[in-house]
Amino acid sequence: MTFYSEVIEDFKQLYEDRENADVIIYAGEELKEFRAHSQVLLTRSSYFRGGILSHECANNQGVYFVFKKPNITSFTFEVILKFIYIGFINRNELNNANVSEILVAADELGVHKLIIYLRKFLITHTDNFLRRDPAKILYAIANHEIFEDLKEICMEPIFTDPNILFGSENFLTLKESTWMLILKSEKFIVDEIQIWDYVIKWGVAQDPKIKNNVKDFEDQDFETLGKRLCNFIPLIRFHEISMANFYLRVWPFERILSKELVDDMLHYYMVSDAKPRFDLSSPRISSILLKKGHVILFANWIDATDEYERLYQVPYSLRLLYRASRDGNKANNFHQKCDNQGATIVVAKVKDSETLVGGYNPLNWSRDGYKYTTKSFIYSIKDLNSNSGFTLGRLEGYPSNAIYNNSALGPAFGKDEDLCCRFKSWSSNQGTSRNSYENIHLPNKFDVSDWEVFKVAMKN
């Protein structure tokens, strides 16, 4: 026979009355006083156990143990103290409080049962907490070891929906350590020019003396902003920014960039096939051909919808399997990298143009002839920003010949090779009675400057 409920009620009474309390704790900047019992604290908290047993915190009369915790808010301490006494935490209080702050304090005080519970609670409700106050929770994640193994989980909502952070009123209160955590990530799916804009906006907001309009900047404004952002600039992938955006949105701040970086970018933009020397970070999307808008477009085509408007909504991830310039533009190289990988999307850039062509194969690539599917397609994209700038060719006949696998060829689509990679050149035999796909109006033969194949997988 057990009497757990009676024991809990007794400890609740002890917590409320504080009769014979022999410990005083001052918490928060206002040093609010809390009284507690040493036997309860040393049993439930490793921090208090160490202080009480060592007598380091005993006052001169030896009657009370005194602790000062100005770094823990009085509200947070009260939540933890209540848990220490009765093992109870009000979920509504957690929903209205900064759970990361309570977790950090619980870790400092060594209340291990509470730490276990709060970690689970934080993982389950990360998205809600981030939407309420992203700056605070991200700061905690970036600066406290207890979050080290939770970083990926806690950051995922930000990576997939950056508007949680950048649409928040608290965005401008981000600490530099939080920015560094975000910018170093390969998973942060925002166009690089937007990242630049956000960094500049944040940097300007950190000093009220800096003018809001760069056209009004004086020497001191550039100097102050440059010092503020000196650790950020090396983390920005400038080679992912178009020449037009670099000129319109980066160049006005040219004075905060190093001469070497500016010269390198001008060389990259103006010399064909030039590679950047100073900006060596890999793209946040591992492609030299695709932008984030292409990924959104592909996802809409795959699911035959127009629902996906932003990258975080896309249910698929693209993992680079093969790049001709990197892996070798030969049949055997393609098949070694891409066969039996499941659904893939092929992307090729027509030489001396900005046009992308390719196709989607929901099946495995292999070396053994035609395959049946009704879900494949081919495409041509000339202008991503125009509704008339791309052409989609869905299957309209011969589904048994939708995909053509051949050991001597690269990706090939259709009964009469609607689109086919022959490595030295590509071909399209559309316009005959034996075509499988709607016409996307490609020349019969064309060269490409490079091409890539991506594995298409559902996000976890």
C-alpha cells in the first residue's frame, strides 16, 4: 500500500509554508528572496547539494545558507523551486515562459529530472517557441552546451521556414553568436542575396548613429558597419548572388568589403568559367545550375500542383548524385553514380544560354531498356521569373517507353528519344508520331555547358 499523493500534498504544504526554512536564495536582478529547506534542496539539486555540504554558503551565524543567483530570473527560479519540492510543472507556465531559459537554469542548478522533461518538451514544441521569440531561443541554443545535441532539431524550423526568424519583431535583437550559427549552416534555405539584405539590415540597426539609407552614409557609417559585420562577410556565399543583384544591392556597400573580395567577384562575373577564389563555401543548395526557385517549380510539377510557393513548403530534398564537369562526362560515370538511386531529376544548361533542360524520372536509372511510368516529364526553362518562361512536357503517349535505359547513353526520355544525353551532345527528336511527351520545342541537337542529376527524396 502506497501513499504517494499524501506525500506530495505534504511537500506541497512544506513548499507553501516554508516553515523552518534554513536556506535563503536571492534570484533575479531585483534579488527577490526565496526561502527553502536544505534537506530538500541537497536531495534534488546537485548545485545546492555541493554548496550546502561544503558550508561555503553558510552565513556568519551558521543558521542560514545563502545563495545569490541574479542571472536566473525570479520567475524561472520559482518554477524550478516548485518542481524541486513537488515534482510538478505547469505546462501553461511553460507555454508562457521562455522554456530555453528554464532549461539553462535547471542545468546550472543540476535539477536532472527537470532537464530530461524540458528537453523532451522543447523538442516537441520547438516550432511554437521559435515563432513566439526566435531571438531568445536561438541565443540559448548558440551559447549553452546543454543544447549541443539539440541544435539540429531546434534549428530545423528556422532552416525550413526562415520567415519565423526574419518576419519576427525580435529579428533585430539577434546576437552575433546566433547569426554565426545560422550562417555557418548548409541547411539555411534562403537566397544568398536575401541573407545579405538581412545582414545589412541587422548591422545598421545595431548602432542608432548609422543612417538608414546607404546613399546618406558618411565615412564613419561605413567604418562602423564594416567593423560590425567583419565576421559575417566571410560566411556569405557571394558567388551565389547574380551579377545584377551584386551591382544593385551589394555594390552600394562596396566599402565594407575587402578589395580582394571585390576584385575576385568582378573577375567571377566578367570572365567566362572563372571560379571564385575567396568565396569557397559550397552552395546551400549543392548545384551550380539550380536556384531555389527551380526546386519549388520541380516540386509543383512532380506533385502536379501549384501549392508550393516557398522552399520550406517543398516536401522533397534534392541530393546531388552526379555533375558532368566534376564526375566525368561519360556513360560509365553516369551509371555508376546514378543507377538504382530511385527518383531523380536531370538538369542541363544549354551552352551559351541561360536555358535549362532536363527531365524527371520517378524510377531507377539502369542499363536495361525501356521502363513504364506515367509520372515522368521533361522540361525547358528559359526564364524562371516569367510564367511563359518555361515549358513542361508531360507524358501523352507510349508510357511503356517513357524512360529509356542504355549502357551507352546518359538520361533518355521517350520512345523516339524526346530528350537524350549522348555526352558529347544532346538530342531531341520531338515532332514525330512516336513521341512520348508533349513538345517542349528543343532543337534536334544541342550542346550543354554542364549537367547534373539529383536524387529526389521525401524530407524526413
